[in-house]
Amino acid sequence: MPYGDIQHNFLKAMSDKFAEKPEETKTKFYVYGGWKQDKRKVEFVEESKKLAFARHSKTPGYNPDVGMPQGQRYLMPYMMNHTDIMVNMDDLHWINNAAMQQCWDDMKRGIVLGLDDAHGLLEARLGKEVTPDTISHYLEVLNHALPGGAVIQEHMVETKPMLVNDCYCKVFTGDDDLVDALDRRFVLDINKEFPAGWEKPGEQADQLKEAIGKKIWQVLWMPTVVGRMSDGGTMFRWVGMQVGMTMINAYKLCAGESVTGEFAYYAKHAAVVKLSNYMPVKRARAHNEPGGMPLGINADSVRSPALFPNDPIRNELESIAVAALVYDQLWFGTYMSGGVGFTQYASATYTDNILEDFCYKGCEIGLDYADGEMASIKGDKLNMDILEAIIRSENDYCMTQYEAYPTVAESHFGGSARACCVAAGCGSAVACATGLAQPTLSAWSLSQLGQYERQGRLGFFGYDLQDQCTANCSYSYQSDEGLPFEMRGVNYPHYAMNVGHQSAYAGLVAGAHLANKDAWVLSPLWKVAFSDRDLPFDRGYVTREYGLGANREYTKVAGERDLIIAGHYGREPGAKW
């Protein structure tokens, strides 16, 4: 555990951020130069002047002198968790961060689709022979058709390849013999993507292959630009159209045959696995949108377990970083609320190594009670007395850090963020001790109740409902009260959605399974799908990618429009920003 080697992971970040020592109790105000201390806000002002001048009516835009005064306090930078990357606070808003945009783009545009039903139809109804060679040919045609290439009639419009450069299809299966027989260009090889184990190599791959079996699955990534122009629900419709056309071409079918409709049915309904569910009508959003995505799928979207199998806390923190963007900044802060997206409440969980310190210390405390054996407190060993002892120890540790180091409290300037990070530390402690998701959720709720007694409100008035009612619903599998922790999303009825709390939930469900040495959390299919290293966003190093995006060093964006526009706002045709 890194915690054993580094005492207080956050001290370096605090020393780099502030002129004051971490334990200093006094600071200054009104002496930092207002908004001019922040190079990004200075840039914003200059840009806004140019935009106003370019408008016919000279309508002004951004001007911090007419809004809330900026810079009365020190406008501090942030250090990305488990990196040395320092970033400007404005650059963690998803609008300003190309890596964050691509992170969600790479999730929203994904579909997993079974091939076995279609193969059965080809053989039983049409008398077609399906072999490894025909499957490889089908995949070659599909990788032409899926981005927008024509396959069944001439004189068709097609898409510019560089604008859909992130669109392709691969297949995976638990059948090693079939993998060996297919064209390797189209194979997502489980053995190669999951070479690690906990005690011996290949344990993760073996778990995944056993769960998937001999079935063959496609993972299809639609173009980023499609997701930006439409919605998540378009993804499986796009798949249905392009897969159907490909089947007609690859297996030489008549376009008007009745079976073509069944291919579409398989692709859109029978054999499709979407990223997220359709939302209730009063919050209606299509499939593959954030609000309907289970916490377990979010956890399965990171590659960290394949790279660091014996560090469940790092994997937990990476899952939290994805969830902070998808659930807190996009779903709650944008889809549901609008505006600036509650960026700094969400970023509290993946910056400055504060939550990292809390979680590693929590794991250390949990292992102390588990006699040093990860995920060993189960069955008869698991009782409320030992859970309370673990949670109270970690709760006291975390809250003490805010009291002992005022710079930590300044970095997490909102009570909601502090409540979240303390409770996440408690969840980490129980996750490491038990390897069980539901007691981990109970740890969150007991921590919140303890904080409430010690500190009062947990965030915005009226929005601590979820934190106080989670206790009585931790083990409820009723759809209107909770569901298993892995299957919950951020839209079930008891969620009052306290700012910044959604991300920690997704991390805790990950931490429990990873401590238990599980190769996936909810879906082995999505776990394999997101292991694809051809995705533009590197899901093994989430916080590092966010940091590169913040410092404008992230270059792997997809679906950009510079290829089809002339110079504007100072750019030359085809030039990079």
C-alpha cells in the first residue's frame, strides 16, 4: 500500500499550492490581484473583447468585473491525484478540457452486440455457412460500413474518414480456439488485455473468459461526432442500420428478405447490451446517457485493475475520477441543473491527493481489523460491532485532517465535498476489510450520520436526504429504494443528489470488488470492451489524461470539425487550436 510509504499524501500538493504551511491557521485576503492572478481568466477577458468586437452589435460577453468578484481569496491550482500535474481550476470544467470530453464521448458511443443469434439465423433460415473466414470477412465489411461507408448500392454519400476516425468494431470471446482462427486485426484479445493476476499471471483473463464463455460479442464504437450531434440512444440505432447492411453485403443476401428485419431486431433489442438504461419519463433521457448508467458499469470502464491488480484503492480512485465527470459534472451539474457544472465540488475527489490519502488510510485501518488479510471479514466474522469500529476510526482520522491542516479545508471549500470525501474514506476501509459492496454502502451512510452529529449539515440545506436515508435502504433490493449497489445509478428515488457525492459511490462499489479480487464489477462484457487500447482516451490513467487536457497537452480528440471549416477566430483552415 502506498500509504505505508508516504505519510499524508496531500502534503506535497498543499505545499505546492499555497504559500502558507499546510498547518498554518492564518492567511491573507484581497492582496492577490483579483481575477488577474489567474492566467486563464485573463485569457478569457481578452477573448471576450475580441468576440464582442466581431459581433455586429458589439454585444459584450465575459467580464468578471460585473459578476461575482473573483480573486478575493487565492485562486489556487490543483494537483491531479497520483500525479505531479498541476492544473488551473478553470481547466477542469468539461467545456475547457478536451480529455474530459473524450472520456465521456468514448463511453456514450459504445454498444456491445452478440453475434451468435445472427449466426444461428444465417445457418438455420438461410442455409449460409458461418466460419471463422466468413466472420473475418463480415468484420472487414463492417469496419467500412460502421463509420459511414456504402455497402449495398452505388451512388451513396459517405463520410470523411478523418472525421469518423475513432469508429470501428472488434470482437471478443472466451473461446481461445476461435480467437486463434479469426483475423487478429478485428480481435480484442482478453488474454493480451488482461495479462495480470493477483498471485499468478492470467487470473483476470481466466475469470473473464469463464464468465463470457464461447459466445462471440462485438464491441462497436460509433463516431464521436455522431454522439455530439445526436444522443446516446442513437448509438444502438446506428448499429442496427450498419450491421444490417453489412450482413446483407457480407453474406450475399437479398435486401428485401424478411430476415433483414430480424438482424435489425437482434441489433436493437434481442442481443444488444447498452451502456445505460432508458430513464423514467419525467427525467427522460435516451439509452447511453449518464443518468441511467449503473455504478458498476462506471467502475468497469477503467483499465486500472489490469495494470495495478493489487492496488484496489488506485482503481477505486480512477473509477471516482470518471464518475466525477459523468455523474457529478455532466449528469447532475449539466443535464439536471445546467450552468457551470459544479466543477469544484466534483474535482475535490480527484485532485490534491486528499481523498487519495483518506482512502489509503482507510484501507490500512480496515486491514488492521482484518489481521492484514484483504477482504477477509465475511460470514460469521462480519458484524455491526466490527463495522462500527472500522468506520469510527476512519471517520475520526479524516475529520481530524481538516482540523489539523486548514489548507486541506480550503482546498475542499464546501461542506458537501468534505462530507463526501470523509464518507468515501470510510467506505474504502470497509471495502478493503470485507470485499463486499453492501456493507461498503452502509459505511458511507454511518459516516454521514457521524459527521452530522459532529458538524451539523452535510452540505446544502435539504440535500442531505440521500446521506441520511441510505442507512435504512443499504440492503434494499426493491427498485424504488435502492437495488444492489452495483446496479444502482444516480436516478433512484431517494437521491436528492447532494453535490459531489455521486462519484464516491461509483468508487466504493469498485473498491469492494477489486479488494475481493474480482476481474469485473457488474459486466464482464463492458469490462472487456473498455480494455480496448485503441480508444482515444486512456482509461488506465484517468487523472493523468484529465491533467493533460487541462494543460492543453491532450491531442487525441476525435470527431473534430477543423477539417471541414475555413479559418475563424484566428485559425487557418485545418489548423489545430
